[in-house]
Amino acid sequence: MAQTAADVLIETLQDWGTEVVFGLPGDGINGIMEALRKRREHIRFIQVRHEESAAFMACGSAKFTGKLGVCLATSGPGGIHLMNGLYDAKLDGQPVLAITGLPYHDLIATHTQQDVELDKVMMDVAKYNARVMGPTHVENVTDLACRTALAYHGVSHITIPVDVQEMAAGKGRSRRNVPGHTSDVFARSARLPDPADLQRAAAVLNAGRKVAILTGRGGLRAGNELEAAAERLAAPIVKALLGKAAVPDDSPFTTGAIGLLGTRPSQEAPEQCDTLLIVGTSFPYIEFYPKPGQARGVQIELDPMRIGLRYPVEVGLVGDSAATLRALLPLLQRKTDRSFLERAQAGMREWWELMEKQGTRRDTPMKPQVVAHELGRRLRDDAIVSCDSGTVATWWARHIPARRNQMHSLSGNLATMANGFPYAIGAQIAYPNRQVVAFVGDGGFSMRSWPSWPRV
């Protein structure tokens, strides 16, 4: 039974299925830490050495599980330290809840110690951002914060004055705040496009002679559907880095990564295609897309705001990638001319020969490609691989092929360093029986090696 406002907070998180909170204790969150201590048999607290690591762990956990990641920091500098990891979650569309402390409620904005109004600091990074005003406000705010992060694939933030955390639950309720009026129900939408739009999209794709598919993070749970569409359309599948695991790299339909770290066939396919199907990606490097006017375009995207963001498509299909492709597939005609796909496949055979040559060199000093190549060979089929940012991401992208049932990720749009190791910790806690590997360069390791070691 909840006794304090902090008890209400943690019990509400449990109602939403939270099993782990990543964070670092501090005087500004003593009430919350006590509530966690009392429930340590049901909800784990993973203590880090720097709050940024907690936010990265929450983001990595969200990426690999699809569930809400939760991080906790004290008032003032503790909350500020979360920001880099929270922007990583924001830019890569991950559901993360950040909880922070505030000074005593009647001393805020009076130049008291750690007098940082963290709700104002978080205004840009958070889709939902609230300051708790009293014990009876906690349940309402927490339900809405969890629901918003999950529904809109972004960051929510709750900040609570230190004295409010320890106030008696139910104290000071207004007459309009009727007890029991909120719940932890989360409703998912089927998000299927209009049938007329599906017909229009099929007409564009069926008319194309050289179709290319570009996918990313939104294609991660649509691998079978992507390969089925590629087979029908004789289309190579080009992958943004966040979509590395959407289709295994040994698939005959994929040309691997696109962009600065990508393959030559993945650069050539958009350059030469006459039709582009974009599935669940806002890949930011516009110079790698077909030139405007070169190719007709169809885009599948869960967020309608992103339709036409990178390329002037003719048809936008708003919906989940897998469900939308399943609805579209019966309308697609199997192309008899397979030459565009076959050229891409020939290019990939040459590319993998080059990668094999680079990855098996035995000259000294040892080349980083060799390390990545040997790691890729030794990974288990169920491996989860997190990569840091920088040059190391090149070797991950090119020399560690994604296999079916593996998971891979990195800091995609923020491209921050020092995320790889915390991602891996978040993944291992979520999947204790799977192999988890952090592929980290010297810069990311030196930034993160000592402050990230958790205490469970």
C-alpha cells in the first residue's frame, strides 16, 4: 500500500510493467530511492557512475526490447547529466521516461542549492514534461508520461520536489481530482493506410522498371515482409544503419548499409533506380537519395509528419511497416525483368570479396577490419551488438554482418560517442541469456569505461 508520493510513483511504474530503473542516487531523490528500496524484490535499481550512462542504458533497453526504458537522477546537475542520453532517445524515437528531483517546493526559484528547474531544461527533449505539484498529482502524471513515451516513441520527463516525494499519499487532493479516474491501459492502433492509397502506391511500384527499397529503424520487425516485397518487385533492399538488422546481410535481396559507411551497391541502387519505396526511415543524408525528378516515390511511415521529409514521394502510406507491407503485397505484380536486382547482387558478391580480403589480412600492425571480421565470425546467432560512434562504426557496418535473429544498434541520428557500452548493459539486463557485445572504439571506451560500471 502506497504511503508516500514516491510510493505512488514506483507502484504506478510497476503497473506499466517497469522492471528496471537505471540511475544514480542523490539527496534530491531520497524519497524515490526509499520507495525503490522497499520494492527491491519487484523492481531492480541499476546504479551507474554517471547519469548520462543511465539515460543511455534506458535508451538501449528500449531499442532492444520495444518497452519503456526508465532512468532516474537527482536534482540540478544529476538531471542535466541525463540530457545527452535523452537526446539520443529523442532523435532515434525510443520510449524513455526520465525521473528527476527538484529542491524543496517552496524554495524553487529562490537561488537555493541545485536550483535548476529541470522541467524547463527538458522542454525541447521531452514529448511530455511535467512538474509534480503534490502527492495526488503523481498517479495522473505518471500514467500520462508512460503512455506518451510509448505511444509517441519519445522521451517523457517527470520532476518531483524532494519534500513532495515524502508527503503522505492522498494528501491535499482537490475536489476535481477524483480518485481512480486514471489507468495504466495502453491501446495500440492497427494503423493501416486507406485502401485507395494502397492502390495508388501499388500502381506506382508496379509501373517501375528499376525499383529500390530503402529501410531503417521502422523495418526492424518487418524483415519477412521486406524480403517478400523485394522478391515481387525485383528490388534491392538498401539499409540505413538503424535498420541493419531489418534484413540479414546474407539475404539475396539486400545490398547492406547506405551512406558514408555503406556499400558501393547501396550507393548505386538509389543513383540508378526509377522508383523508390521508403519503409520506416528518415535517413538524414539527402545526398544519397535519388535526385529529385529521377525516381517516383512511395513512403511507408508510422509518423505522418515524416511523409515526404527526405524525398518528394507521390504516395504516403501511414502505418506500421509490417502491417502495411502485408496489405500492399497482394497488390504488387511480380516483375519478370530481374536485371536491376541481379546487377545489385553481382555488385554485392564483389563487395563481400573485398571485405573478406580486408578482414583476413595478416600484415602488421593489425588492421581494425580484421578485429571486426573475426568478431563477426564468432558471434552467436542470438547475439545483440551495440556499436559506438566514430570510425569504429565503419567496421561494424561493413565487417560485422547481421544474421537473422540478431539485434544491432548504435546512436543513429545523434551519433554520440560513449553509448555502446551502456547500450550493452541495458541489453544484457533485458536478455540475461543472450550473447551481448559492445563494439567500442578507444575514444568511446575512454569516455565511458570508468563511470559506467553498474552496481546491482
